[in-house]
Amino acid sequence: MDKLKQLFRVFNEERDWDQFHTPENLAKSISIEAGELLECFQWDNNYDKEHLCEELADVLSYCIMLADKLEVSIEEIVLDKLEKTKKKYPIEKAKGISTKYDKL
């Protein structure tokens, strides 16, 4: 992830775009791009994989830039969240079902 963060820093510095990349704007961009990703499935599951991957890359790119802006480790926050989720969804209660944790 550090390599990707650095590539985005250079890319944005070369274009003087960092001024636009506030945490708020990056969060908005994640939401907008997530909507475009979802649009790939709007009417059916016959999606264009290349287009889908481009939209997924947009979402991930903004997530990486936001993590960099907030000076947080993506690996650390994802692993922390996974541990919390494991506690909310113990295997013996959640295996094979999609029930929300508070209804298990």
C-alpha cells in the first residue's frame, strides 16, 4: 500500500490536485464512485468486467488517498475491523446465514 500511496502522491503533486483532496472531498468521491460501481449491476448480472474493474479501481484509489490523507494504515484499520466483525459474527451463530449480528 505504501507504494500505491506514493504513486498517488506524485501523480497528484504533478497536477497540483492535492488542494482538492480534503478528507470530505475524498469521502464524497468514494461514494460517487461506489454508485458508479453499483450501476454496473443495475438491471442484471451481465456486467462488463473491464468497466467493472475500472469502477472498482476508482473506489479503491480514493480509499487509498483518503487513508493517506488521514495518515492511517489501510492494513491496520482493515485488520482491526475484521477482528471486531469476527466478534459480532461468531462462526457458531453466523455460519451460512446472512442475518444481521443483532438478530443472531
